Amino acid sequence: MAVSLDDTINRQTHSTLSWLLSRQTFWVFVAAVLACIALTVLTDTFATRNNLFNVTRNFAFVGIVAIGMTVVIISGGIDLSVGSTLCLSAIVTGLVMSAGYPLGVGIAAALVAAIIVGVVNGVLIAYVGMPPFVVTLGMLSVARSMALVLSNNKMVYQFGPDQALLLQLGGGTTFGIANPLIVLAVMALIAGFVFRWTGWGRHIFAIGGNEQAAILTGVPVRRIKVGVYVISALTAGIAGVLMTGWLGSVTTNLGTGMELTVIAATVIGGANLAGGTGTAFGAVVGAALIEVIRNSLILLGISTFWQGAFVGSFIVIAVAFDRIRSFRQSD
């Protein structure tokens, strides 16, 4: 029996809608939009240009690191050292530029420092066989300690002849859009392309889904795992450089506790801590929702001490949603 064009379109539309409604990222996006609408109605300050600019800029830093964390979590790992890596990269940027070197050299030095952290993490996990939790927890302390040693625990606030360029990079705008947000958008597009269209992207999903099966099919698991942790550290390094330019100074407590916020953004955005699931868009949406929550507490006059309770609740809800979906698929 012939099928009409209208029936075909309706079936495709229904299939697309069903798929969309089953995605955790979609519901997190809806929650963020509804929160923004509610805040616009309840306050006179949320929808102002300055506040929206601050919200988008602030969540960009978490979003950048969350993209790298998503790569790690998809592969079945975890990286607790991103906050300390961010701090180390920021300190290196400040010290190199304060010594009179140009911005490009400062950025390169910061990223090299971050890459070294990632390589050490990756080698110990992939080749030595140590658990990711233990390795990155240890690196959390090591990287923070290196930042203390290099800076002698002093604030760095003079960045040499290219100071204005650094401040513009992290705190400035392009066509009215905060530069960190532009960097986040570019990185999210690149990550989305890699996840969807490259063999390397498919390999990290395969490793997270079933590492033994990936090994049997010839996937270079060890090399890819090292690359995964290098990317995570690199995104933290990029965020460290941008935060240095935004703040105009660097202290050794920069990024403290950030790893928890980043992991929360990644999980809320749909990544599965067991591995094999995650998207770049989900990481961005998760970071945006956390920042909207933080901003809403301030605007509504609620103690920011409640932020952890809200974020923690969203993590539990996100994981519960994923479990319910898994049960339904198994049935």
C-alpha cells in the first residue's frame, strides 16, 4: 500500500520529537530557559544587558573546562585536577608576561604547562594502569603546589608590555559578545564535529562503552586515553589564560573547587559517569544552568550557600533521569 508524503512527514516528525523528548540535554535546556523567563518576571535586573553579559561570560569559563571533562567522562574516566591545572596555567601566564615576554609566549607557556599535566595523568592511567580518580586527585595537589612554588604564594597582577592585550582577551568583547563566550562557542563546535564525524571521536565513545571490546577491535586505547587527559588539561589551561585576563590578577586559590562544578555541569548536561555518553552541547547547557542558578540566588536575595544544595539536587535528578531511561530501554 502506498504511503502518502504527509504520512511520511508525520512519522518522521513524531520520531524526531520522541527522540528529542528522551534526551536529558533537551530537558536541561528547557529548565534553563524557564529559569531565565521566571527571573525576568520576578526581578528587574536579570534581563538587563549588564547582567546577561556577566552571566554569559561567567558560565563560559566553566563551559570551556566542561567540554574537556566531557571528553574524559565519555571515555569512562574522571579528571579531578582541572581546577589546579587552571590555576597553574594562570600563574605561568602571569609570571612569563610579568618577566617582559609578549602575550603569545605567555599563552604558549601556560598551555605547555597544562599539556604536561595532561600527559602525566594520561600516562599513569593508560600505561601504568592506575585508577583515574587516584591519579587526578594526586595531580590536584601537585599542580596546586607547583603554582604555589612558582609564585611564592604571591598575587601576580603586573603582566608586562602586553598587559592591555591580555585584559582585552579575557575581559573584552567582540561585536558586543564576551570573548570567553566566543571561545566557548568555537570549542563546542569543534568538539561536536569531532564527536560526530571523526574516528577519534567514535573511539572514545567505544572505549567508554566497553573498553575490552574496543581493544579487541583494534582501537589504540592507551594512546587515546593519553590524548583524552591532554585535552581535558588543555581546556583548563585555555580557561586559565582567559580568567587571568578577566580578573586582571592571579592568586593561588584560583580554580579551587572548580572541578566539582565542572563535573556537575557535565553530568547535568547528560554525560554518564559510567562512560560512553555525552555531548559538547550538553556540557555548555549544564554550565549555563549552574550559572543561572547562582545568579538567581544573588538577585532573589537568597544566600549563595544554597548553591551547592541546588546543584547537588540537579545532579541527583540528572542521574535518576538517566537510570529511568536505561530501565525503559532495557524493557
